Amino acid sequence: MPLIQSVDLAREERIGKHGVSAKAFDDALKRSGDALAALRKAHSDKSLRLLQLPAEQSDVTSIRDAGRKLSAGASDIVILGTGGSSLGGQTLAQLADYAVPGLGALRAPRIHFMDNLDPKTFGGVLGKLPLSTTRFVCVSKSGGTGETLMQTIAAISAVKAAKLDARIPEIFLGLTEPAKSGKRNGLRELLGGHKVAMFDHDTGVGGRYSALTNVGLLPAAALGLDIAAIREGAAVSLAPVLAGKSPGDVPAAVGAALAVALAQSKGKTISVMMAYADRLEKFVKWYAQLWAESLGKDGKGTTPVGALGPVDQHSQLQLFIAGPRDKLFTVIATGVAGQGPRIDEELARLAGEEGFGGKTIGDLVAAQGRATIETLAGNGCPVRSIHIETLDEFTLGELLMHFMLETIIAAHLLGVDPYDQPAVEEGKILAKRYLTGKA
């Protein structure tokens, strides 16, 4: 069952003055038609590689095989990469319990995404990993990402110090752009010099849009996930765009129009994403990077804020409801009713909650998600709801593609380029100058 999106509780006629007016919403939705036409053209002339990925099958077998080889005999898999080179993979890996409280530490092989550079953390990891049964995947599109290069060099040094030099080609795998004449690729040269196998990073897909490429799918394959289903789900989100549906019948266009119309007409410049599932916690972080880095330009964009339900009902919901009225809320719920441990009736009575008897933990989570949506709307806060009955590879692929399309369409409505990140690049250049003493 595809995801179900509703924006009814974000409309002025339903929740009052803080909702989007029919005129503002309809105007934005109409303007999104040009973005949809541009996407169809880009798909037709193949100028936007992202749009070809949902139908791509030629690389699935090679990614699956590499994933199996990576996990065979491995106790630990370490993904070295930052930002978009990591968050897409983390999002997919959560379906296999990665970073899920309690369960994440129990799965095998263990997988570690070292996406933030901290000297104590990385040094500690290298000191404690069983290096002979650890595999390192080094990811950088350009091959020049400072964090990834330093991590890779440190990992190679640790493997050499453990006298495992001869096994470096087995222990390491690289993922970066193909070699280009006249352009240096530090990661390719470093790993190539040690005879490490290299996967080509798709040159037409930037890091934060790369979840559907081998960057996101390789970790997923190593954990046994169905990577073909991920792309099949993505195709469902793209289908109404390619079919020439009107903007009101394209969920991604509806979401983009809502966000931009509320920001421009009602000052809702904060976009809160609250997911009611442990296995969507990394998705929320992925969304925050995608939305912020793609739209935050020329003084434009809205600020993404992540939240996880039910836990953030106890930390952020007070502010959401009674704080500044500057937010659009998106609440994602899954079909968990009836799932999980069932509550013993006698113990429920002993605890003073007879109504809990016979119910499941999933029943409570479902009730909390519904209550949050209705409480926000009842207090005049605009809410978009997204329901996913079964969270699996197919529906997560659909969700990922939905928000990539929504982001691209929103960028068109705001008049910014969704693919560059000039402010980030400026910081990278300056950091290298400081490190090398050239600033």
C-alpha cells in the first residue's frame, strides 16, 4: 500500500488563521506545474540522473554481490563518509535494526557509520575493532573530502600496525567518482596505491540525493535488504510526475506547495518532521540535511527540525503547541496497531490502568500519533500527516523519493538551485587552509 498523505489539517478553513489559505495554497500548487514539466523534460532527455535511478536494474546484481562479499566473515562493517555520503545509507540500514535502541547492538555483522569526525571517537573505534574481521568502505564523491581522507589514512595505518598489510585489498573498499584526466582524486589514488577495489560513484548524483545509488544501496545489501524493492518504491513516487498528472494529484507537489505557501504567506519558516517509528529516526536526519542544504540559499528556505515519537512528546511538544507559531508539522505514522507485546490484564489492573489490558504496545503508539496530530491541529498548528501501513524496503524507497522530489519542487517555487551548496564548499576550503597553515 502506497503512503497516504493528507494536508487537510494544515488548511485555514480547518484550523483557523495559522493554516494555509486556499488562495495561497492553490497559487503555489499551480506554480509547481512548471517544476513538474521541468522534471518530465529532465527525465526524457536524461539530464537529471536521479530520475533514471528508480527504473535502473543493470547495477542491482553487482551491488548485491558486493554487499554479500562485504558481509561474508565480517564481524564489523565501517562506513567512512560524511553528510550525504552517509545519511542515505544510515536511513536504509535502520530497516535492518542499525542504531535501533537495544537491537542495534545485537545484530551481526555490526555496522558503524563514522560520519562525524571526532578524534577521541575514531581513535577509540580503531583501537577496539577486531581489525582482521572488520571491513572498511570509504565513500567520497569527489575523492577529496578531508574527513574521509583522514579517516581512511588512519584506518590503513591501523591495519598496517596490526600487520595485516597483505589483507588491505580484502579489508577495504572504495566508492568515488571515476578517474578524470587533469583532476586529482585523493581517495582513488590512496586506495588504488594499495590495490583496493573501487566502485564508481554516479557522477550525476550529488551526495544528499545518493540514497538510491550504490552509496546507499551497498550498506543495505550488506545487511541483507532487498535493494530492488527500494528502487521499485521510489518509482511509485515518481510515477505521477512522469504520467503528467496535475499538481494536485502529485503528492510531492502538494507537499512542496504547502511548505512554500505557509512560509511565504504565514511566516511558517520552520519545518518540523516527527516520525513515530524508531526505524525512521535516521530518515528524519536525512530529510533535515536534504531540505536545509538544498533550499537554504539567498536568504530563502525553511529550517528543518527533527523529532521522534513518542519520545519527543515529552520534550518538544510543549513548545510546538504553546511556543511561537512559526512551524509547519509533518507527522509520519506507521501501521503499528496490534503489534508488539500484549499487556496482561491482571498486571494492568495492578498498575491502575485497566484500559491497558489486552492492548499492545503498538496500540499505544498508534493512539499517541493520532493524538499528537489532533492536538496540534486543535491548537491551530498546521499539520500534514503521512501514513505508511508497512515500513519496509518498498515504502522507504517511496518515502525517500517523495521527499527528494518535494525538495526539488520547493526549490523551484523559491527560485533557488536545489543541487549546489556554495556555503558548505566555502567552509571546506577554509578548513583545509587552516589545517595546512595556508590561511
